[in-house]
Amino acid sequence: MMMNLTELQNALRELQGERLISFEMLLEALEAALISAYRRNYGAEANAIVVIDRETGEYRVYHRRTVVDEVSDPKTEIAKKEAGARYEPGDFYDEEVTPKNFGRIAAQTAKQVIVQRIREAERDTVYNSFNEKLHDLVVGTVQRYEHRNMFVEIGKAEAILPLSEQVPRENFRINDRVLAYVLDVRKTSRGPQVVISRANEGLVQRLLEREVPEIANNTVEIMGIAREAGNRTKVAVHSNRPEIDPVGACLGPKSTRIAGVSDELRGEKIDVIRWSPNVADFIKNALAPAKVTDVELYVDDDTALVIVPDYQLSLAIGREGQNVRLASRLSGWRINITSESEADETRAQYLHDRQERGAEDGEQGGDSEEPEEPEIDPELLRKLEEFRREMLDPDRVG
């Protein structure tokens, strides 16, 4: 049986160009469609396969059976004697069963299956292409809003920027350009769903990697990011080469590099902090631009008492507590800030509160009763004692 090879190849090549699906994948989809058409019209009980010749375009339908010594199911098995000497048990025996009018039936019934397979292949192609961009930057165009979620066209896919991943006070209009961070790529019944974010810390990290060559080549490492999207971000950096200043590298000449990041974030302030393995020093750096007099660490509950000059107290705390909040998240320590004039009182209060918490925990622990020793059956003890005496009785020895 022959298909019009030129028309077939032209149609599949056109689909290949439009859908970015391999020619071989399209032929496999066509074979699957022809099998479906055959089973629909000639019965599903036969173990049918369809093979399309990649060179000539000729297609044939075969009834495939397995060669066995003794046949138990004639529909799926054939005896070695009947198959012929060149077949061994376990081989496939293919018998052509191509119907004469199969071409017309296949053309009528296979179209829908082919389209479906092509859609599935296209979805897989889109999914794989965006899965490679997971946790990376993408640029798209705002298409519409639905229930305050933004939908963005990114190449051949549509991404969603959920309300939870949007930055407060950022307003995008239809057809505006959007640069975002790929947060997730999911497979759904309607195709791949790309979830992007403007609020995630990963956006700041990727922007810094793009703007700062020393980060891109791992000379400078980002050790941590604490962000309140739309307002302020603190980034801790460390240099793997002592001659490279990590903070200076991120700022760039006349702060042009960090300004580029801030511009992409629509003016969000970026504080670049020098990371230190010494926790007290790191906390001091994290509270910049405030100056810190001393840091007292209480390791047992990960709390740091930070003492600052009186005139630096409001700066250290920040507007609505933002500076200390970000420093705490960046360092991983609970930070309690006090001024020099109130340091003694604050320290005493903290120690008193901690002692009370310890006493409460002790009382709660004291309420638990000591486990009682299990009672031993007196009768069991008596029998064990009798057994011991019998074993030790000298009259029983020998």
C-alpha cells in the first residue's frame, strides 16, 4: 500500500517547522494513528502493528505473533513448525493483514488521533524547553489579567505570574515587557503551565549573576539573600580570592552594576553585605548602614543582643523594623537591638525572661511522673527460686 509520499513529507515537514517536533516523532504519531484506525474498523483482538517505510512512504499492517513451541493462544502465538525453520522461540512472526480499502478508512479515522498526538508532542516540547529554564530568567509580554493573576506570553508558551508572586506597587499594563524568574514548570491536562515570579529572591540572584562577572565565574559567591520585594534586599557575598573585594565587585564602577539590578527591580534598594564566618562580625555587617558597638551571642537560643549608639538606634531598627528584620533573616539569628544607654537594662530583662522560660520548662518537665518499675509476679519468683535450689542441690549432681 502506498501513500502519496510527497504530500505526506510536505505535510509532516510543515508541521515539524511550525511545531518544532522531530520528523521521526511525527511518523511515530502517524503509525499510532493508523493502528488505532485499524483496531476501530477491523477489531481490537488482533495484535496489530503498522510500519511506515521512511524512504518510500509505503505502509503495511501486520498481525504480530510470538513464536513458541506449543501454542496456547492462536491470536498471539504461532508454533515454530508453522512459522518456519528460520524462526526460534521468542521471535516475532509478522503476517501482513493490510486491508484493501484501509487507505480510505485510515484517512477518515486517523486525523483526530494524529492531531492529538501532535498536540501532546508539542506540549512535551514546550515543557522540556521551559523545564531547562527552571530557576532562570525569562522575558515576556503582558497579555491579560484574570482574578488579579497576570498572564505573560513567553515565546510559544503562556506563563502565569500569580498575585502571590507579584511585587506590591508594581503596575504592568497590557503589552508591557516583563522580566521574571521561572519558579515552576508543571504538566497539566491543558498543557505545560509556567509559573513565574517577580518577588522571589532568585530573581535578585540571577540579576546579580548577569550584571557581575565575578559572580558568574564563581570568584564571588552569594552566601544569602533576604528580601522584602519592592522595598529592600540584603545580599551577603564572599570572595574566593583575597585580592577581590566582593562588595566592590557587586557595586561596580560608580555603583553601575548594582544600579542595573535596582533598575530591573523598579528602584528596589539593594544592600550588599560582606559575609563573615564570624557570626558577630556578620551580624554587624548585616545591620549596615547602622554602626554597631557590640554583639553578644547567646548560642543556646540563637539570639544576638546588639548594642548600638543611642543616635543609631532608629537607623539600626529601620523603618517599621525592616532593617533588623532583614538582618535577622540573612544571618539566621534572632536579633535584639538596644542602645548603649539601655544595654544593661535590656540584657538583664533578657536574662530574666530566659531564666523564667527555663523555670517553666523545668516545671513542665517536673510534672511528668517517674516511670514505675514493673511489678514481678510473686509466684514466678517462687518457682525461679525452687529451680535455682534444685540445680544447686549436691544430691542431684551426677
